[in-house]
Amino acid sequence: MFENPNSEQMATILKGAKTIAVVGLSDQPDRESYAVAKEMQNRGYRIIPVNPNISSALGEKAYHSLQDIPDPYEIINVFRRSEALPAVVIEANATACPVIWAQQGVYNEEAAKLAEAAGKTMIMDRCIMVMHSLFVKGKA
């Protein structure tokens, strides 16, 4: 059964990352993906939107897929339904990005096995913004 990394490991991931590719990022300010990504941007991360249905979000060019992103990124944050997660992980496994972070409510055991087999760190059913608030923001 899948287990997320512990709080120290999540803190290390968040402290070490500079850029987050957000799969499923909406350009609509009332959407959760937009609000979370905007807050992470406000906290100093570069956000790269990955959504074939938009041209940009949060002042950044959007890309159709993870492979289309020309710049390095350290976390793939996923705002897709749980059943879509295995396909996202397969795409993520073809990148150099070491961490796949599925948002609150997104969980799929098959996806976790695919990520583990590729040597990726998988985090599921955890809001990246909340974890940042708990483990990084305000900490020395």
C-alpha cells in the first residue's frame, strides 16, 4: 500500500524546488488549481502551466504537455482526476523531474507503482500549498 514521504522529506522537496509544472492548471481565477498555483507563485516558485486548452496562466506561457517544457522543473503538481493520474505519471516518467505531487483528493495506486518503478518520488492526496504552509513557510 502506498505511503507518502514523511514531513521532513516533503519539506526537503519543497525547499529544494524552484519551479513547479502544474498539470491541469486553469486560467480561471475561481478554480482551485489557479488559486493554489498563484499562492505558490507568490511564495517564490516559478509556475509552468501544463494544459492544452489554454495559452497562458499567471503570466506564464502554457504548454500542451510536460515534454514541451523547455526549462527544468523539480515538481510536477497534478490537478487531474484520480483516474487520469496513471497517464500523467507515464508522461512524467519520460521527464527528468524527480517529484510527482498529486493534489488533495487525487489518489491512484497504479500511478504510485508506475512512479516508483521509474524511481520518482510520489506524493498523493496532499495539497502542495497546505504542506508548504505546514513544513516550510515561517520556518527557519
